[in-house]
Amino acid sequence: DVKVTQSSRYLVKRTGEKVFLECVQDMDHENMFWYRQDPGLGLRLIYFSYDVKMKEKGDIPEGYSVSREKKERFSLILESASTNQTSMYLCASSFQARGGTGANVLTFGAGSRLTVL
Amino acid sequence: GNSVTQMEGPVTLSEEAFLTINCTYTATGYPSLFWYVQYPGEGLQLLLKATKADDKGSNKGFEATYRKETTSFHLEKGSVQVSDSAVYFCALRSGGSYIPTFGRGTSLIVHP
């Protein structure tokens, strides 16, 4: 069974702190994603990575950065946390669909709920 | 660009009632379509999928049919249970993009 593990389920940080959210997957997936989930707004993509050291900005990258030094690990970094970054953060991974066709199913972690005071 | 529109919730039903959650989409090419479910306190998990027109995805008593003519992928279940209470997300993946497009989610509350 594919597993996506997020290191922290709940975090409380102070404004201005640097925050690291870690995500590890164990099925050799090429793609990894970071989303944030807020009531009424659904899922919003922060960053996407399709290979080691490769990343693409999603819909809301401002205030965030990412790191992918190894295929199985994708980290989300908040350089200086702010109260408007209080949210649920979801990591996901998937295989790349061969030839661009076919279903490409995402497997999600359980989420990390971050509160910034 | 691609988009997914779901009915707004919450949808509130009594146990054993019939469920429909509407989903329509706009996409280039021939997308693959998905329903994901998020139970309280958990991440999303795949519920069912369909990869071409007229395909029916099914799982755990839920069904959805890929309707190209109406660009829809409505989720149905004949008899809901309290344990089906969750948030349901419709999604698509189109063409050469690895990034799926999600709807905003529909909360389902089932009362005993």
C-alpha cells in the first residue's frame, strides 16, 4: 500500500518563525505536491515537484518555498510564518502517467494542521 | 483552462436516503475524472475514477458515470450510512499535465 507520511499532525508556531513541514512517500512516485486546505476554498496548490530538485509554482506560492533533495522527500518551508498561513497542509504524491495518458491518482498524507499565533 | 464545479454543501441526509452530488467540468482534450473522499481528521483518498466517456466508476456502493455530452461526473449512492459523512471532491486530470484540478468539495452529513 502506498503511504505518504507527514511528519507533524499539529504544529503551533509564532509569527516570524521558520517552519518546516516534511513529507515522505514510500512508493517511488515521481510527482509530489503541497496543498493548503481552507474552509470554503477547497484545495489550493502551493508547489509541485516532478523530479528531484525540480519544482513548479502552484496557485499560491507566495510566502512558501520547497525542497526536494531526494525522490521520496518533499519539504515545505515557511521562511517567516504569518497568521494568514494558519491552515491545513496536505502533501500528495503520484506516478507520472506514461505518455501523458491514463489516470494519475494522487495519494495523500493525513495532513498537518498549522496554527500561527 | 480546466475547471471543476461542484454543488455547494453541506448536503444533509437521513440514513438510507439516496445521494447525488453534482459535478460538472470544463477541460481540454479527454480528461480522466475522479472522486476523492476526505473523512474527518484525515487526508483525501481516492473513491472512484473513470478514464473515458461512458465509463462508470464504482466503489463502496458509490457510482459515477463519465458523461462527455453533458461534461458531468455526478456521484450517487442508493442508501447512505452515517459512516459516509465526509467531504467529497470531484477532480480531473487532462492531457499532458501532471497537476489535477479539484472542485471545492461538498460536505455530506448523514443523520441516524
